[in-house]
Amino acid sequence: MAIELAAKVIESEQSLLLERVATRIAEEILGLARVDAVEVVVKKLRPPVPHDLTSTAVRVRRRRPDLVRFERKLTPAYVALGSNIGDRREHLRFAVLNLPGVRAMSGVYETDPVGGPDQGPYLNMVVELETRLNPFELLEVCRRIEAGAGRERKVRWGPRTLDVDVLLYGDVRIESDELTVPHPRMWERRFVLAPLSDIAPGRLPADWEQRLPAGGITVVAPLDL
């Protein structure tokens, strides 16, 4: 029965993001009696990304409460981008062009690395979205974009081609193994709050600039799409 439901979803929603297809499959399977949790993997062969990948896949783990909590309505969300390997500006551009429902972009900031091993400076920015994806689907989109840019997770806080983090999703608070919103360390990071203040100053505490150490961040040319 579960396989039949998955096949029907894939056939009816071929044009949608992998994340949405995977979540729709999860929704259908969780509709079956006595199913409380499900893990779904959807793989796409030869994905259209700027790296030589034979396939890309999305893995979605859902419990029944995860899917009934969020309505399918347009919700503002804020996503942080960072890159310090390769063509940093091109990696940011790749992320912006692949994020759904982009409404606004901050300026671009060059920033000193915080934590981790010795590494080069980052380019950072924040993007505002308006999306019908739920937060878990948006997280999967972010992970796919990172993978498309060749992101490898070898060293914690180490250098990376692209970092795509969900900062805020409306006024929702989430604490789960997969996702924490608001992002747990965003209030400690000038390289996040400075670009966020460009497009959503009302989402920041009034004294955020005074509370954080000065320096380590410089405004550079804005992103050209």
C-alpha cells in the first residue's frame, strides 16, 4: 500500500521540488492507520547543478505531529548564506537563484571566520523568502543547495563552499533533532545580524550592535544576479 501511494504522488507531482514530493509521500503514508513515523528517500538522476553529480537525493523523516502543525500558507522566512571556498560570490548567487520565493536580499559582507580551524574569510548575506514550504521542507531545500555547491561536512565550523541556514520561519519556534528555529547561535553572530538588519531590522533586538564584539566584518559590493 505504501509503495502504491508513493508511485501516485510521484506521478502527480513530477514538476515539484524533491522535498515537496518526499513530504507528500510522507503525508500519504502517515494517513494510513497505525503509522506514526516514516522515512522517505527520493533520488533524482543527473541533477541540474554546477557540479558533476550522477544523482542527488532527499531523505525526509516525519512524524505525524510534524505534518499537521503547519498550514499551507505563505510565511516569511530568513535564510543565512556563507561561503569561503572557491568562487564565493558565485556560490552565494547559486543559492539565491535556487531558493524558493526570494523577496529581498541583504548586502554582502566579508567576515572573519569564527571558531573552527584556520581558514580564509567568508562572504555572508541573508535572504528573505515568502514560502508555502513548511520549515522541514525548507531545511531540505537548503541541504540540497549546499550539496549542489559541493558542500562537504568534514570539520565542524570548517571551511565550506556554501552554508545555507534557516534563521527564522515566521514567529514559529522549533526544537527538534533536525531543526532549531530561531537558529540557536544567530544572536551571537555579527555576520548574521548585520545582513539581517539590512532587510528585517524589526526582527532584531534594539541593542544588538552594542552587545556584540566590534570589527571582523566589512561591507563589499552587492550580489549581482
